[in-house]
Amino acid sequence: MKKLIYLLLIFVFSVQAQDMNIETAKEKNSRMRWWREARLGMFIHWGLYSIPAGEWKGSKGHAEWIRETAKIPLEEYDSLAGRFNPVKFNAEDWVRMAKNAGMKYIVITSKHHDGFCMFDTKETSFNITSTPFKRDVLKELASACRKLGMKLCFYYSIMDWHSPDYLPRRAWEVGRTASGADMNRYIQHMKNQIKELISNYGDIGVLWFDGEWEETWTKQLGDEIYKYIRSLDKNIIINNRVSKARSASEGISGNTACAGDFGTPEQSIPATGLPGVDWESCITMNNNWGYNKDDYNFKSVKEILHMISDISSKGGNLLLNIGPTSEGLFPEKSIDRLAELGKWMKKNGEAIYKTNASPFDSLPWGRCTQKKIKNTTRLYLHVFDWPKDGHLFIPGLENQPQSIYLLADKGKKLFAQKKEDGVIVTLPSKAPDDNLSIVVMDVKGKPKIISAPVINNEFGVFVDKYKVIINSKDTSGCQIRFTLDGSVPTSSSPIYKKPFEINNTTYVSARIFKNDLPFSPVSKTEIKKIDPQPSVEVQTPQPGLRYKYYEGDWTKLPDFNALKAIDEGVTPDFSLLPAKKSEKYGLVFEGYINILNDGIFSFSLESDDGSKMYLGNNLLIDNDYCHGMKEMKTVVALQAGLHPIRVVYFNATGASGLKISYQNSGRAKESIPGSAIFH
Ligand code: FHN
């Protein structure tokens, strides 16, 4: 009887799991396995925008957003479909270039924000079969991927500038009515297209959503679509942009309660790995996602290899972008970079594929990935800077290496010496690869690493006196010894017992000792004393900031002094004014910020779109140009009192936002309160 109940419970749970998309950790790990092991994929942004290739009626600097950034009326943009004829497109060539570059999956735009569908969809005639080319490129890519053993994945934009049902319209599309638009009908349209993409092209690895930031798309809708997709295909992987999990910059933090299987930092790499979090950095090879014929600013092979190394050492994937031409060709420089990448991956891919994040907090000369092989750990030491003296010091490694060799020359055994605070490997004078060389080291069991002590030096500078705090991970039975002149601590150096103050620029070094012998690497940091920026005298400061409100059409901050303000007045803080009437507007805030104590302040300026912050006569933060909510920070030393502050801001289209905060050394980050603002 018990067995029957047990079986019944398993059945109920599995049905419920299926319906609710609740899967066990084991099932999720199985579903994510190929993606986690892949580490490297190709992103392809291809569509009608490749025809203008970044230029429209003499205006340059555009790409896949050209319909928006060049404000092309719907009918005029749609007419590009009549010119789309990529006669040189060859799906197998593309897939072979991705494969030879060491990429394990391809994510291609099935539909970008412009709404043009690169596949044969029954949902709209605004698709590739209505072009002179007629052929369904996703179908051809699907068969090429099957033939050559590549995972095919589709990018799909939630935001759709073409669909009559999608809202909001673009702000400048004043002549295009929104009446009759029906977002519910649009969502059904989306579901129908998603079903086409999942059903008609064979095994699809990932549905890669984008364009989720507008207010008409909600967490609830995102979660609903996620469940819908998983009900169609229980193995497919879905990124976090299906819902509202993506915060501005990292693409990972934000609302983790939202649906989505992995985080999506864009054009950035998180500062550290995020244990237990799946994430993929999507990054362009040059400056644009879609093809721009004038964009020759391609990253070097070295930069690309170091990105792959940095990302995989933090447990993430790299999705590297190509923007093909309107003829259906990869740009020459993209082809070159792929070929160089492939040569390196052919010899060194073992250090990237199927690896896990580094066991080290950081390494002065590069990165590390690791693999468990039975009861051994294989460490892949990614050496960016080949040591001139031929000695590679691995700080804090306690394990006695079992074998060491160059991945590019496995026959050449290397020798290591266990030191009290780590391992020194003797390397050949010349690195096997000028861009990035891998040293392989096997250690028994798990790597045991003694981390160097941590000296608190949040901002690196102080104005009056500074409390030095030195911490170390649990190393019971040890002492921390330190020096204040930059010399390496010895067994006769003072023992750190509690925080102490310094009054001048000091080089603090610290090291862990056990039984009076060095036991960890050395930490060293300069803590610099600087003069604070002087405050200013203001006769009768009044609460609040002066503001001036402008309207206009900018892709970067204009010289507002040369423009006529539409509105001006005094506002209690930096919040965006309710008075704004247009989506495309600018603001200038001017006044004084009252600093209560001499100190070091970290200012943060986060905005969508561009902004700049001035303090006194200095440009403190430049966060200009069109972008989503993006934060930039800087540190400044200020004297107590009033300091002139000026913030300029513009919003181009879509979402808008401006957040200004500061953090005094040792205190939490906070928005600048109205009580600190005067004019
Ligand atoms: O607006 C898009 C952009 O065109 C591009 O597709 C990138 C790629 O991740 N995603 C959006 C910006 O976050």
C-alpha cells in the first residue's frame, strides 16, 4: 500500500511540476547542463536594418534601432522589405564559422524591435517570405545546425514597433494612431509566433527575449509567457528578459522572483562570479549589434580571449555578437576574429568548456577555471601576463601539485615549488600564446586556498584620519602581522589585534602567520590622505534646486545653455518633474549640496538616457548618450559646507529615469535628501 501511495505522490508531483513549471533542482540541472557546459555562443543581429547599415538620409551612427533613432515613418521603413535580398547568404557557412570559432550555440534575431520577422510566420506578412529573397533563413539555419551539430536558439523582441496592437507607439509617431491597438491581441500574437518558433524549426535550445522594459510589459505577463513556453517544451531554456528581472546594468540582480533561467548582463561582465546563478554576458565585437558599415572599432583577439577567460572564470557564458550585411555576409573583421578565436579554442577550449568558476578570489596575473576529475581537481591557470622572471606565483594554494604542464604543449612537464604562502611554477621564458596561455595544474582533492588578509580600503583615500581594519577568513591558530611602510610583514612585525588609526598616507601590508611562519600571500594597499574640495559661502541659501525643463530630440546631451527652457522653477529634489509633457525632454538642476562633515563621498549617477553631474567647477560623472538605466560612480573628497552641484539630463525615448545618490565612507548609499539641497 505504502508503495502505491509513494508512486501516486510522484505522479501527482510530476504532473503539478509540469503544469506549474516547477521542476526539481535535478531536472533544472539536467535541462541547463548543455548551456552551462557550452560557455561560448554566437549572437546574430540580422534584419532589414542591415540595408541602411547605420546611415539614413545622411544621418550616421545608427544600427538596429535605426527606425527609432532616425525616426523613419512606418511605411517608409516597411518598404525596406521590398529590397531585402541577401543573395550571398549561406546558412552552412555561418554555422561552420561559429563552430570553427569554438561556439556551441547560435542565438539569432527571429524578430527585433522593428517587428520584421526573419521567418515564415502565419501571423504577419511583414516577414522574410514577403521579400525578394522569399526563403526562410531560420529554416535554413536550423537544418545547417542539425547537420553540423550546433544548438540553434532564437532571440525574440517583446517590444514591436510594427504591430498595430503593440503599445506604446514611438513618441515621435504622432501621425500613427493607437486607437484599435489591443495588447491582449498582441500577446496572443506573440504566443502564436513563439509556438511557430518552437514547433517548426526542430530542437531549439534557448528562447532569448528582449525589449521587456516598456511599461506595457509586466512581470505577470512575463511569468505567464515563461510557463506557456515550458508547457510547449519542457527542455527549452529561457533568459530573464522574458520577465522584469533585468536591472539596469548587471542584467542579473533586480527582481529574482521573476521567471527566467539565466541573467543577461549586456556589454558588461559582473565584477565577481555569482555562485549558483546562471548568467551570460552578451557583448558586441565592435560598437553595434546590427550592421553599421562605418563601425570598424572591433575588439582585438586578445580582448575577446580575455573576455572569455574572465567570464568563464566567474562561471558565466559569453554570447559574442555578429551583425551580418544585407547581402547575407559576416563583416570581414568579424570573420577574422572568429578564425583567430577558433585557433585558440582548438588548442585551449578544454580550459573553457565544462569548467567551473575559479576557486581563487583573484589572481594578479590572470584568471582560473577548474574541473573535477574523479578525486583530482584540474586547475586551468589563464596567464594574461607571462612572468618575466619565469616564476608564476599562485597565492595561497595549499595543495601540493601533482602534475603541471602547458595546455598548448602537454608533453612539456613543468615544475613547481610549494612555498609557505602558495606555489611557484617555473615557466618557459616564452609564452605559448601572446594573447593568453594556459598552465594546467592537477591537485589532489579540492583546492585548499588560504586567502590573504583583507585590508579595508573602500575608497583608497581619506581626508583627516582613517581607521584601518584588517580581516581574514577563518584561519584559527594564526596571527595577522602587518607593516605600515610597504615592506613585507615578517615574524617580527606587529600582530594585528584591533583596528587602528592613521593620519597620513600609509602603505599597509598584511600577512597571515602560523607558528610564526608565513601562511598566506601578502595583501598590500596604499591609503592616501588628500585635501578635501573647499566648500563655498552662500549668502542666504534657500531649500530646493533650481531647474530648467526643455523638450527636444537628442541622442546625447545638448548644450542646454544654447536652448530656451520651456519651464523653470524650484524643485525639492532631483526627482523627475511631473510637469514633463513629452517623452523627449531635458532637465538642468542647479544648486548646492550641503555636506555635513569633511569626508570622502562616493557619488552615483544612474539615468535613462544620458546625464552628467558637476560638483564645483568639475565634471564629476559623465553618463551621457542613449542607454537604459545605467549607473556610473566616482569618489571625491569634500570639506563640510555647501558645494555647487549641477546635474544635466535628457530622455530620448521609452523608459526614463534619474537617480542620484551618495555614500559617505563607512555609511550606506542613500539618495541625496531634500534637506541637503539648496539654491
Ligand atoms: O535594444 C536591444 C538592442 O538592440 C540589442 O538587441 C541588445 C542585445 O542584448 N538588447 C537590447 C538592449 O538591451
